[in-house]
Amino acid sequence: MKIAVYGASGYQGRLVLTELARRGIETVLAGRDPVRLKEAAAVAGLPGAERRVAGTGDHEALVGALRGCDGVINCAGPFTSSGAAVVRAAIAAGCHYVDTSGEQLYIKEVFDTFATRARDAGVTVVPAANDGCVPVDLMAHVLADRLGPVEEIVSTHVIVGGGGMSRGSLRSLLETIDAVKAGGLTYDGGWRPGVPARHAAILLPGQQEPTPVMAFPVPEVVTIPRHVRVRRVEGVTEAALGDRLNMPLTPQLIDSLPEGPDEDSRRGQRFTYVLDATAAGGRRARGVVQGPDTYGTTAVIAVEGARRLIADPAAPGVLAPAQAYDPAGFLDFLAPHGIRWSVEDAPAA
Ligand SMILES: NC(=O)c1ccc[n+]([C@@H]2O[C@H](COP(=O)([O-])OP(=O)(O)OC[C@H]3O[C@@H](n4cnc5c(N)ncnc54)[C@H](OP(=O)(O)O)[C@@H]3O)[C@@H](O)[C@H]2O)c1
């Protein structure tokens, strides 16, 4: 099996390369800058790996860079401006596609724009193969199996420690800052922007007091309604993040920061993603996934996500994680990487 990494020279791209090398999967480095690709190959311990140079503005070159590969992992963000070009090229090259995007409107655009084209080409596309969307989307499917038709799902993201966001994540945030500040999309029979969160506070695992929360554009608001019969899905995060979003963020400031958190900081990071589901009859259940190191976990998930599309093909088209992978099987695969998940009944509200 041969997997290309587009945007292989970035912070996340190099972590993906390292994971592919650890797993002994044949890797092609792709990107726009030959010098940075060569450096990335050396850092990831893949000096002999094939390198292919193509920018997102040249469709034919991009198709050529992906041709002959079984799958591509696109790590080139911000995705809002450059992601669609890589999806289009992967479909033309007949190459299964995953990416590490977290930009909610881009993820919805991939579903809206490429579903038919990917299906016709026999290619499977799974956007947002990252630490948050994949486990939470899979867990939503497990919760719905338990509850039946669901009235409401609330997805809460909390990340503690870890040395902050990478420059690439900050660039993605800057490109989408208005949508983020407005809270992103809520699903309510359709996807709508600017809907206030119904929940102002959530009791997180291990806490005595509810944590104040605010609406936040988590990717799974876009993916969950594609495989769960649900009336409403909203995403929230700690309200304390609101102050940080209002701090001035400029391209110059981002350029002056480190490329991303170092290994020690990543190891000290802890994410908690909580899914609260309420069935039509009022029965409630909660899913929790916790783990370390969002960027390292994203590398593990993106590589395994691409590998499964090739080794154990899903239907062609643009798919949510739970449409592409066996939910409990994929979640259990993550356990040796320190990721724990649980689903249990919750007291009625
Ligand atoms: N949970 C999540 O939501 C989650 C988790 C992990 C990562 N991510 C996302 O993953 C993305 C990558 O992050 P990062 O830290 O790796 O960023 P980064 O270090 O800035 O790397 C970005 C990569 O994309 C390439 N690139 C950027 N714009 C391009 C364009 N127009 N055409 C071709 N290549 C382009 C860069 O190439 P050069 O080296 O040539 O500049 C580089 O290889 C971000 O969007 C981040 O938000 C999201």
C-alpha cells in the first residue's frame, strides 16, 4: 500500500510521516516546496522516500503527484483556501482521501461539493480525520444504537495543557475567525449559523460544578446527522476560550510563534470530548473520550483512517467517520495510544 501525504512539510504533516514510518507503510511526500519536503523526509527518518512537488493552483500537476498512490492524507491547511483543490485532484487520480481539517464550513463544503463526483469515481473521501471528529462521530453512532432516535446531541470539547496551537492551526483559526466567534453551525433539521447554544454549562467528568460553555464550531455537527437519526446537534467548548478568541491575532504574530508544541508539551496535554445524547422519550446517555496529545493522536487517526479505506474499502463518496469505519472497532484500536472511551446511561435531566 502506498500513501501520499500532501502538506508533508508542515508540523502535522511531519507527525503523520513519522507515524507512517513507524507502521512501515510506503510513503510519498507531496507539497509545493521541494526544499521543505526534503527536510521533512530527513526529520521523519524517510530520506529515501519518493517526493513529488505540486502546488494547489496546478490541477494537472496535483493529479500527477497523487497518481499511483492508494490514498492521500492531506495536512495542508488552512483548508478553507486550499483543501478543495486536493480533494478534486484525489478524486481525479482515483486515490482515497482523508484530511486533518477542523474547519467546519470547509468540511461541510466537501460533503456538498464532492459527494457525487467521489461516488462516480469510486473514491472514498473522509474529511476531518482528526483527534476530535473521528472518536466523537464514532461514539455518537454507538450512543444512537443504544438510544434509538435521538432528540438532541451536545458535543463538548475541552483541552487542557499542551503548549497551545500550532501556527497552522492558528492560521486556520484566523481564516475562519468570524464563523468561530459566531459559534459555528447548529444542526436543527438543516445546518444553521449563529444559533445560540441551548446549554450554558456542562458537568464534565470528575468535576463537582458545571463548567460554563459557549457555542463552538466542532466538525461533528456536520458529520453526525449523516448517520444518526437526530433532531438537533450543537457543539460547545469552555466559555473561558471566548476571551482568548478576542485577543488580537495577525499573520505577523502567528509567524513569530514556534511552529507547534514540543514533544514534552504534547505529552502533557489532555483532551476530553463529551457527548450528551437525549432520546425522544427523555432517556439520556453520555459518551466520553479522553486522551493525550491532540496532534500526535491526529497523526495516528489520519494514518489508520487512510489505511482502513485502502485495506477494508468503504462505500465510495464523501463519508462521516462512522459511515467509513466500524465504530467500536476503530475506537478500540486507539486504546494502545492512551485513548479511552466509554458510553453509559445518564440520569434524566
Ligand atoms: N482537531 C483539529 O481540528 C486539527 C488537528 C490537527 C491539525 N489540524 C489542522 O491541520 C492543518 C495543518 O496544521 P500544521 O500545524 O501542520 O500547519 P503548518 O505547520 O503551517 O503546515 C501547513 C502545511 O500546508 C502546506 N500549505 C499551506 N498552504 C498551502 C497551499 N496554499 N498550497 C500548498 N501547500 C500549502 C505547507 O507547505 P509549506 O511547507 O510549503 O509552507 C505545510 O506543508 C491546520 O489546518 C490545522 O488546523 C486540525
